[in-house]
Amino acid sequence: MTNTISSTATAEKRKAKFTPKMENFRTSLMYEGLTLKNIGENQSIAALKRKYAR
């Protein structure tokens, strides 16, 4: 006898993945004394184009 798993059961497992909101994640990191790098947040479009030009 073989066991079969329905496709809906596997789809429900994939939907259950937790992803926090970025602001809540940053707040949590601050309580632990950690920070994220703020690369590119305050750069102009021209500066970013120069940086990533090939």
C-alpha cells in the first residue's frame, strides 16, 4: 500500500510560512541591540544608476 498526499495539503503547508513586517522586524532587532544596514535609502536615482552601471 502506498500513501498519497493531496496537492491541497502541500499547498496549505506552503501558505503557513511566517514573514514579519519590516517595521516590526527592525523594532525587534533594536531590542536585541542590532541594526540593519541602510544602504541606498537616501541615495538619488542618478547616484544609484552610476553605482549599478555596467
